[in-house]
Amino acid sequence: MTAQRRRRAARPAPYVVTVAGGVPVFSADGRERLGAVGASGEAPADDAACAEAGVAAAGLHTRRPQS
């Protein structure tokens, strides 16, 4: 990634807050990124585990399959 691209990626977005506890959401086959989901209210690791459990319950994935 170029330095210019990193600067753009790190630029703050209005009305967006980043917090621990969020995970990416991929399709059932793991190939298409659909978005993200997060939970908040406990320790960050517990929030992420809760979000991952919800994604799994929906039959989706939080990681791409290994090639």
C-alpha cells in the first residue's frame, strides 16, 4: 500500500466511531465481504466473541477461507 493510500485510509469519516468488538462479515462461502457487525457493553474480547457468534448463527463467516 502506498503512503498516500494509507493516509486516505486513515482519514477520519464523519459520524463514524471505531471501537473494539467489531468483526467483518463474509458470505456463507467466505468469498464476498458483506459488511461488518459489532457489539458493545462488555470487555472488547467478549464483545468480539458475541459479534462472531451472531455472524456464525446467521450461517456467515468473519474470515475469508484460506487458499
